[in-house]
Amino acid sequence: MRGSLLINRRGMQRFRQLAITVTGSVKIKLLLCCCIAFTLLALAGRSSDFMRWTKPAEQFSVPGKGYAIVVNTWKRYDLLKQSISHYSTCAGLDSIHIVWSEPNPPSESLVKYLNHILLSKSKGARQAELKFDINKEDSLNNRFKEIKDLKTDAVFSIDDDVIFPCSSVEFAFSVWQSAPDTMVGFVPRAHWVDQLEGKKDYYIYGGWWSVWWTGTYSMVLSKAAFFHKKYLSLYSNEMPASIREYTTKNRNCEDIAMSFLVANATGAPPVWVKGR
């Protein structure tokens, strides 16, 4: 009799232990399911934000004033045609100014072709203007000459062989609007003081790989950048003439000069935006 009672008690204890184990397992599974469900709901709520970030230009309406594109070119007519054809479709475009420094003026056929492209591809009721800024001297300083009849504050400086999607351009424009005194561009570069003895007044220039490696930048190049039109006047009329002379002589560094001019005028760093 005692033996049977002992067996029954042991059986009951094992049953209780098994029941506790099963109950604990069920609770853990329910807790995991709740966590997974909560995570999925949170991700679903954030997915719209992620989608909006991948297409940033859709968040911003195009301001009424828009921007002027200043294209620097030199005897690359096919590239110029491709560039004008592309940027003519950008919604915020107000005018295109082609910096022309060749010895001969643009041909009538080229002017006619580019105007036809602009007319056929301009969006909306507003017709963008196309103008050639003719220069007698061949100098890289020409790209920053003051343009008297600019109707917009924003200038998008671009080389004829550089093309960014209009969505990226519109996004950069919206960023520039939030800080219109700064320079906002797609091409970052870096510079730092040369630490070698006897070179305290010299700087080292770092290209894209320096930016990628260090994770820092100190300038954006004018081959694809927004800035305020007032800096055209500062560059041509108030910046030391020795800098412009150096640029003309060496056919280089006008982009560094403009970036530093803006930084010195504002005391603020440039803004780099990413784009394809």
C-alpha cells in the first residue's frame, strides 16, 4: 500500500514538473511571437519614411523662383548638347547660361539646336531661357563672372560632362534653400596642413579617396554645386587678383578658389549631398 502511494506521489510530482515545463515553454513562445509581431508593426510604420528618403525630391515643392544653371564648356559640342537636353527637363530650371570662351562664337546651327531642345523639353507653362555668355579671353575664371541679368538667387554650376538626375538636383536645391549662404555640392574634397618642417603655410589636397578614407571633407567643387549669385560678384571684383591670375596661368584651381571664397565669407563649411 505504501509502495503504491509512493509511486503515485512520484507520478504526481513528475506530472507537475512536466506541466510547469510545458507552461514555461508556451509562455516563452508567446513572448517571442509578441516581440516579432511588434517588430513587424514598427517596421511597417517606418517603411513609408524609408521610401520617402530614397526619393527625397518628392518631399519638396519647387519654389517659384527656381535656379539658373551655368554650364562651363570647351569644344565638346556633343557633351554640351547632351547636358542641355538633360537639364532642360528639370522642374526648377529658370535659365541656362553657357560659359563660352572659345575664339570663335557659337555657330548658328548650335544655337538653333540648343534652343529647340530647350523649347521641346521644358516642363510646365514657364519657358526657360538659354543664353551664351561670350568671353574674349580663355580663362577658367570666366565661369564665375558676374551675370547681370540673373533672375534667380540660386546658381547651379556644372561642367558639360557631368550629369546628375533631376531628382538629385532638386534635392540639392532644397538643401541650399535651407542655407542659401553656403555652398551645396555633389563633389567633396579635403585639404589639411602639410606637417613637414618648413611647410607651415602649405596645404595638402585630398581627392575622393581621402574623403572616403577619413570620413571628412572641407570643400565641394564647383563642377556640380549650388551657391548664391552674389559670390559671382565677389569672385570677379573683390577676391585678390593674384588668385585669378594664378588660375588663368595654371588653368586650374578656380573651383578651390570659389569654395574657399564662400567659406571665408560665411565662416561656415560647405554642404555635401550625395547623388548618382
